[in-house]
Amino acid sequence: MKLLVLHTPKGGSGKSTVAREIAVAASLAGRNVAMADLDPQGTTAGWYRRRQAEAPALVRWSPGAPLEALEGAGLDWLVVDTPPATPPFLPALLAQADAVLVPVRPTPDDLLAAAPIARSLARCPSWAFVLSQVPPRSRLTDGAARQLASLGRVAPAQLTFRADFPAAAITGQAAVEFTGKAAEEARALAAYAATLLGEDLNGSAS
Ligand SMILES: Nc1ncnc2c1ncn2[C@@H]1O[C@H](COP(=O)(O)OP(=O)(O)OP(=O)(O)O)[C@@H](O)[C@H]1O
Ligand SMILES: [Mg+2]
């Protein structure tokens, strides 16, 4: 089982949105996926309560706890949503993570926070920034991508600011379950997340 963590202390940058888009996309691609919500705000848990479909599952799991039970249940991926903070469990969580994605909006405020985040992830085997809530047709994005690339890897897929993302969440869905550009972006991001985990989402699990 592979453990994918969404982390950044910066609030509102897109952790929960990216987590559910990737989890649903991977589930649609045939992976057995669960999500864990480590955020006391309960964004992902609330989304899951509104959801009709069972997959991906929502499981209770605490960083540091063994993963055998989840592996025994046949899970391929555990996608972990985290709070906008540096919680005490973070070192244990990062030690267990196979990959970490760090959503960043292309704004000076988010970019300012990126350097300390990159330093805190220096020991992670596989991590990348992912541009999130990107305004369409904005010059901000190229500059942000360049700045982030000087600090770490930047996902070649990004999520544009699109109404489909929050609209899907109303019914506990992900935009990747709709048709359109948001769905295409989410699929591309999930495919990239798979490569960070050493997998090919359109091929077989390793
Ligand atoms: N690509 C997007 N397009 C439009 N709206 C988005 C997009 N990504 C996120 N949002 C909206 O922005 C807000 C913050 O996103 P989200 O909850 O995913 O961030 P977060 O990092 O999990 O926040 P927190 O730090 O509070 O946990 C939400 O209202 C969400 O619906
Ligand atoms: Mg959140």
C-alpha cells in the first residue's frame, strides 16, 4: 500500500480539494483507495458524509500506527488530508509517507511560505509542489512555477481555479467525476501523483 500525504501549513491552499480529486481519480482508475482526514476541521470527513458512492473509503488512521490492517484490507493507496498547521504528528506522518504533495497558490503569500516547507520536506523520498487555484490566463503562474522550481520539484499538472471543484463537493463528489476541463486536470494530477508513488495509473499497480 502506498501512502500519499497532502501537506502545507498554509491554510486554504487546496489540500482537501487535491486530496479528494486524486483519491477519486485513482479509484476510478481501478485502485482500491481510502482517505484519512487528520484535520480537526473535518473537511474531508464532511465531504465523505455527503457522498453517495462508497469509493474511495474513509478510514480512521493515526500517524505512527501500523498500516498492516489497511494493507490486509487490500488497499492500494491511502490519501491523507492534513490540517493547515505543523501538527505534532507531522514527523511520524512524513516518515511513513511514500510521497507528499504540497499545494501552492501562485500568490506572493503562498510563495513566501514555500521555502520553509521545502526545507521541512528535505528528507522525504518523493515530494512535489502542485500549483492550485491557478487563475486562468494569468502571468502569475509562470513566475510562481519558476520560483517553486528553484526550491523543489513542481508537478507538471495543476488545478485551475474552476467552479467545478467546489460545485462537485456539494454532493460529495469530485470534479473528476464530471466531464470537462476540471476533470482532465484532476486526472492528469492523479497520474502524476501515481508516478511520485512509483506507479502508472493507467497501467498496473506495482
Ligand atoms: N481549483 C480550485 N478551484 C476553485 N476553488 C477551489 C479550488 N481548489 C480549492 N478551492 C476552494 O478553495 C477553498 C480552499 O480549498 P481547500 O479546502 O481544498 O484548501 P485546504 O488547503 O484544504 O484548506 P485548509 O487549510 O483550511 O484545510 C475551498 O472552499 C475550495 O472549495
Ligand atoms: Mg483542508
